[in-house]
Amino acid sequence: MNLFKLSWKNLINKPLSMTLSLVLFALGVGLISLLLILNKQLQDQFDKNLAGINLVVGAKGSPLQLILSSMYHIDSPTGNIPIKSAKPFMNPKHPLIEKAIPLSMGDSHQGYRIIGTTYDLFGLYDGQVGTGKLWSKDMEVTIGATVADKLGLKLGDGFYSSHGLIIDDNLVHDDAPEFKVAGIFKPTGSVLDQLILTNTQSIWKVHDSHDHEEEGHSEEEESHEGHDHDDHAGHDHDDHEGHDHADHEGHDHDDHTGHDHAAAETSTGQPTAESLLSNEDQSITTLLIKFKNNNYRTLNMQRSINENTDMQAATPAFEINRLYSMMGTGTDALQMLAYVIVFVSGLSIFISLFSSLRERKYELALMRVMGSSPSKIFLLIILEGLILAILGFIIGIALSHIGMEVLAKYMSDAYRYSFSGMLFLKEELYLLFGALGIGFIAAIIPAIQAKNTDISRTLGK
């Protein structure tokens, strides 16, 4: 019988002791591996979705919330900002700003966010249309690959948006125009896969229709004849003077004069940020700003906006680093717990092997008499420690990847991000070497003691 088989027979001779050592070792290795996989995927998602944006401008509130809602789309927006206030930063001739990408948020479809924006947004993520085309007119959308896959949407399909970011049939804008799928992006592995993109005017149109419906009901109930329509924000009522408000029910908003839809596109047909500047009475949610270069003036822009305007500016890289530091406390605590479990499991292997020597000392002495060398006895005990370590590692890695796959489903449902338990890291190979090292160290003292067994004294007893 070779040493490997003999070592295995010795281990399974004490199943309870072996099981305890394996469980402890697997838990420690599995927890470390799970943290490595989770941290890697989170960091990849955060870094990829920074997309070279230097500054995010939005409503006053939490700067971290502003970044999470605008860059990662995993939080609620802090509010809206008037185009009149954001206008200076949307100027295409701004000396410091290369791109200013407007985002209008607040609506969703089946939990996936509808974003009113320009073509510059998908360019940040190297997005390419897989089927169909980019949106080119109001109420057309181009959707991410994950949205199309999860919701089963195809070219030409229509749907109504819902107010807010939760799934609630009571919040559906069924009184507003229907969105039509014009195209589907290729998978990018970025937040673009989770978004429904359209032009900003479509977002305004949905809410204008909703506001008209509410105003119509209100006027019918209260019979406010001769009401001053100039008080209705968001509409240019100079063009509607002398008209009865009831005449506007069911009005075709494609012809709505409150928005300059002709100006919504450049001569090339691509909607741009500057095309929105004529709609000063409207609002957007945030601006994603990319600088031409970094200098002292761009560094001071954030402080200047925060101190001198009613808006808020936040730096994505800074806020994400702050988030890492907050998450790091919990991650470090879990890692310490994992290391403690691995240490205890190593101690368990040591105790198991050391205590078994008392029962096996006669067996080892007989092996020596039958011709086994001290080095062979030493190697036998070392093999037992290594076998326990390898089995614990394999079980731990399996548990971590299965656990990540289960966790990925819940994280995908909650945050609409794609995670996977099928990601294998090179750090796990280092973890294998660490596991073998612990198994070796745990077995070294019992192995030395077994090698130095006094044959005559042991057999004499």
C-alpha cells in the first residue's frame, strides 16, 4: 500500500475528527474566497462605470448619493436642477469643459431606469447598437442588453413608464405616450446594459402629459373659469392665450410648442446638450462633466459650484474612494474572522494528528520494524495534514462560488448589476498555497515526533 492510500485510511479511521477539521478549514477558505470574488466584481463595476467623468453636478444633498444615482444608478436622485442654472456648464464653448452630458431621471420600467440624455452617454461606455438603431425622435428608446434579455423586449415593442424606481402598477404613466423600442445595445458589462435611453424631451413629454391630465381633472372639479394659465410651470402658455383649457385634453404633444423639438438635434441628427438650452423653464436631474484637462481652475470648479450656486458638485473618484473606505471596515472585519477560522482549523488539524499519534504509536513502530525509514514515517504524517488542507480548500472554494452565485441573484434583483459566481481569480491560487502551508505547519510537529519514535521502548511496552 502506498503512502497516499495509507494516509487516507488513517484519516477516515476517525471520521468525526476529520469532518470537524474539514468544516473549519472550508469555512475559513470559503469566506476569504467569497470576499475576494465580491470585492473584485464590485471594484470592476465601480471602476468601469467611472467612465472618465470628472465632476457630477446636481441638486443639493448627499454627494455620495449624487454619484451613486447618476453614475451607478443604484440610489435615488437628490432632485432636479433648472436648465437655467446648469446652462453655463452646458455651453459648448466652455473653456474648461469637454463634455457636459445631461441626465433626466426619475422614471423606470419594471425596475429598469429610463434616462433622458444625449448620444454622448453611451459613448462613455463604448456602447454599440446590436440590433435596430439609436433613438432619433421623441418616445423612441434604445435599451441595454440586460433590459432586453430580462424583460423580453424586442424591436417595435411598446411600454409605459412608471413614476419612481420601484415596480408598482399604480405608478404607471398610462395617460402619457407610449415608449417604442428602436434599438438594443450590444452587451458592454457596464451600467449601460441596465438602462433604457431616450432623449430628454421624451421625459418632459411624459410628465407634461401627466400634468395636463391632473390639471384637467382639477379644473373640472373646481370649475375655475378664466384661470390664469401662466401659473402652470413647465409650459409656454404665451402660445395658448385665448384657448379654452379643455381644448387641450388629448392634445398631440408631438406638436407641443412648449419645447423646441426642432432644436433637439444638431444638423447631423444627434441630440446634444446645447440643444436643450432654449428650454430654460425645464429641468434635468444631473450633468456629467468631463474636463478638457486638469488644472487649478478645474480643481476649484467643484468648490465654486457648491459655494456660489444652489446646485451641488461631486467628484466621482473621491466619493467612490470614500465608499471603499466605509466598506473596507466591514470587509476587513470579515477577513480577520476568516483568518481566525483558518487558524483554528489549522490548530484542529494539529490536535487531531498529534492526539492520533498516541493510538498509532504501535502501528508506526511496526512499520519501522518492517523496513519503513524515519523519513517515510515523517512523510506519511505530512501527507495527512496536506490531504486535509487540500480537501478543505476544495470544499471552501466550492462553497464560496456557490454562495456568490446565490448572492449574485439577490444583488442583481436589488441593484440591476450583473454578478457571477463563475469568476475564478489568480488570488485563489495563492490561497491554495496558503492552505497547503497551513496543512504542512499543522502536521510538522506530529510528523517529527512520529519520525523519532523509539522502536524498542514502544514495542517493549
